[in-house]
Amino acid sequence: MSATEKSLVDQAERIVALDDQPVLRNLLITQAYHDLSDAMTRLVGRDSIIWVTMASWSSKTVGRFIRNDEVPELFKRALQHSAVLQRGAERLSSELRGVHPSLGMDPLERLLSLGDRVIGAVSAYLTLGNKIVFAELGTIFAKFIRAFEGETDPDDRKLRSFLDQLTEGPPEPDLIRGDPFGRQFDRPEGSSITGTLTGSQRGGQSLLRDSMHNYYRAMFTRDRKAKAELILLANAQGGLHEQTRLQPYIAGSLNAASSDLLYNENRDSLVQITADRALIGPLRTVLDRLLKPLSADFDRVFREFATAEMMKLKLPDGELRLGSDVPAVPGRSLYPPALQRLGNVELRSVLRQYGALDEEKARKGLLEQATATAQGLLSDLGLGSRRASGSGAGDWTDPAQRMRYIFELFRARGQDGNLFQQPFSAAQRRILHDGEIPRGALY
């Protein structure tokens, strides 16, 4: 066993502990996933990508929001350029002055200020989600590599010993405590939580047990098609466990700008600065009539922004829009040859459950089938691109839509060697190794 493999578990534990350096931790997680992918492919073969291969690119994409360097300014620009928000803010400001000249203020400035807090909340959810997934799966992959590196023959006893580290039972969404906006809430036992999110794991790890078992089986499977299907099944099982745990973090980040929250935050702050108690009644009347629709408009702008900026995944050959159908690797058919026709019964069952199996897609309308067929013919002629019809996730907070997209992505990119590329340059990796944040482009 090499020094690199020996250090993978310790390395994962050190990275997880960097709570005071979330940006550095995200970059190290991104690199560590790549290193784990490289080590795993030395065990199971380099024809197929592993869950950690794709996780590296996902972590790199999420890093934009964890670093919070360009995203707040992009969102502020979206708010400033919204004509609907401008009109609503001007009308509210005018009516507030009508209640009393001392209430003259710029509601849009308040919304812009709250915009920074909304993006901060998004960052808090994604930062914690990035950590908890790596803390569990990164560590498990590191232990798998340490346990089985160099094995040439199956050892059922050794496999059982490894799998026994993982608990029985289906996964459940994490339990989140705290508030990313810094508000304070009382727990039933009387203690309080402010500002910091914490996540607690619930449920078991049966899907992870199955996933690791299938990676192990793939190690000793010589048939290349059977191996590819086993690895895809393992990726799907690990991804389903991960996405189940992540549900509250994803929902929290995409719903950070709820209209109720925006209304309550602004109403409370305006009422608090009103010195004349007699003005509170008229003030609340104006706020109820005009601040509620303004808050709803803010929420819509955020959701449009989130769709444009959060619903994407950057891969070596370009950005994928998660709301659009999964495309083929440029210049290739939708699925690699080994995954064109799936024979593994368990794999077919998992994909069928989320509508990601060919026979399920065939039940769609004639027009959609004809469109998909035409796209496929154009792709074969080099005149168009083939996509997994109907796989785009219109609502990323919906677990069923999200899993269908992810399953299609892992199948379409299952043997895309481009994904084994390093996520950072050699110079950036040297700086990361020294515990510093590299300069230059990180996305």
C-alpha cells in the first residue's frame, strides 16, 4: 500500500475539521474527490467513472457559492435591473412618506441589503452540505481503498468486516438546526441556536453498503460490460444515499428567498424604527398592501437567478444546465456502448423506479418519441446532439426529478475519460498542499 493510500483516511478527517476555513475546505474536498477517484480506478479499472469522479466536479461547481466572491454582486445586479422591483419599491416609498415624512426611505436599498443575506444563506446551506457528504462518503471511499488496495482475489470475510462498519436501514434526509439568517430560536429544552447551521444524520447506510459491495464485485469482474453495469449500479446507489441526505440543504438553498421571510424581515425592521406609536397602524396597512407583493417579486427574481446560476454543473467540456435534458458527450452517442443495453436486473430496477430506463421513456407521447428519434439521427450524422429525453429537472428540489437527472448523467457520462482530468492546475495544487487558497480562476 502506497503512502498516498495510507494517508487518504487521515487526509479526509483533516479536511472535514476545517470549519474555520470553509473556502479552503471546499477546494481541498474537490481535490480529494479527484484523488479518491484516481485511487478507486486503480482498483476497479479506468474504463468507468466512479461516484467520486463526478463528485469532484460537483464540489468545484458548488465552490462558487461557498467562496461568495462573485455571486452576491451578480444577484445584486439582477435585483437592480428588475423593472418590476423598481416600480414596486418606488410606490412603497411614496406611500410610506404619505404616512409620515420620517418614513421616507428606499425599500430597494433594504432589499439589496437583504439580497446579500439571502446569498449568504445559500452559501451556508451549500457549505454544510458539501462538508457532510464528504465527511461520510469521502471517508468511506478512503477506507475502502485502504482495505482492498492490492487485492487480487475476493475475500468474503474481509468484505463482511468492511461492510459491517456501515449501519443497516434506509437513509433519511438530515435534520438541520440553526438559522442561516442569524435569527435566534429557542429549542424545547431552553437552549438557543443562532446563525450557524448544523446537520444531523438520520437513518441508515444500507444503500452505501450495497454500493460498496458492488464496487467490490466490480474489482473481480472480468467482463467489461458486466463491470460497467456494476459500477453504474454502485454509483446510482451511492448517489441516492447522498441525495436523500442532502434534501434539506438543497431545498434550503433554493428556497432561501421565501416571500414570507422577506416580508417579515422588512416589516419588523420598519415597525421597530417607528418612534410614533400612532403611526404603527397606518404603517402596517401600507406594508400589508404593498410590501407583500414586493417581497413576492423579490422571491421571483431570486428563483430566476437561482435557475440561471445554481442549476448548472461545470464539466471539462462545458456547463450542463440541470433543467435541460442530459446531453451526450460531444461527438458520441448518448450512452457508451457498454451501457447501451442494460442487462443487470438490479440496475434496471433502480433506474426504472425513477423513470430513467429506456422502456419507461418509450411510453411517452408520439411527438416526443419522434423528436428524440430525429435528434438521434442528426447526432449519428454529426449534425446535432443527442439528449436523454425528459431528463431535465424543472424543480431541483423534487428528489424524483433530481435522481432521474443524476442517473441519466452517470449513464451518459459513465465512460467519459475527460472527467478524470485534474480539477486544478499543478501550480494551484501545490498551493493547496501548503494549506493556502490559490489565486486565479477556481471555477
